[in-house]
Amino acid sequence: MRRIVPEPLTADAFAPFGDVIEATDEAEVMPINQGWTTRFNALADVAVGDGRAIISIFRSRPLTPPVLKVFERHPLGSQAFMPLDGRPFLVAVAPGGGDFDPAAVRVFRAAATQGVNYARGTWHHFLLALEAESDFLVVDRDGGAGENLDEAELAEADWIAVAP
């Protein structure tokens, strides 16, 4: 079984897979509401094709042990996850655009203040909460024509253990 040590989640490292959602100085920052609110504008590009954007909350339990066996992708829309409980989480991804390649998997450790927006077609593992059951705000595509879920189940020899 292959073993991966998670990388820090940065906008540059994650760019081939989508957007990092984070309030940083690199964002377009603007004061609103008579100066009482700071808007970190357009942190992710939500792609929905002919569907509609929906907002959900996903509640995820830590995967124990953290062994990656199944990946998925959404060819018709992006999918964004933002943690709500102040806990870090793991992000496991591989390039889209073709068949799933287990050798191309990268794993990132997202800080409690970071979210991700998977680009349309990016292979990714389901939510990987750390520490405890955690809630995530999710923005993704609903409806419209076409199938929006492809899954790849890994052969046991390709399973990936995530290092602590």
C-alpha cells in the first residue's frame, strides 16, 4: 500500500485542482456595510453548467484508519467545502480530464480556516474530517441534464494510507 504525507494547502499547490477558499491578503478585499464588514470577494468560481447552485451542510466523521479506497469526480460542476467547526481536514485529489490514476494522488492538510473548491472534473476523495465529527458548508451543482458523478474504486494494491 502506498503511503502519503499530507502537504500544506496553498493556493499555488492546489491550483491544478481548483481554488483554496481563504480570507487572505491576496484576495480582492473591500469594505462593505458602512465599513463594519470586510468582503473577501470571489474566492472560488462555482461551475454549475445547466444546473443550479445549491448550499448544503455535510456532517463528516473521521475515516479510521485513514486509507483511501474510492475517488469521485463531478464532470458537470465544481464542488466547494468550507469547514464550520474550526477543525483542520484532509483533501485528497488527482488530476481530472481522464481516467483516475492512483499514482497521481496528492493529499493536502487544510487548516481550520481554509476551504476548497474542486474544479469541474477533478478526482477527489470524499470528506476527510480530522479530530472529530465536523460540519462543512458545501456549494455544488444540483439538477440539469447529465450524470454528474463518476466513481473509481481502487484495487487493494492501490489503496493509499495517509500518514499522521
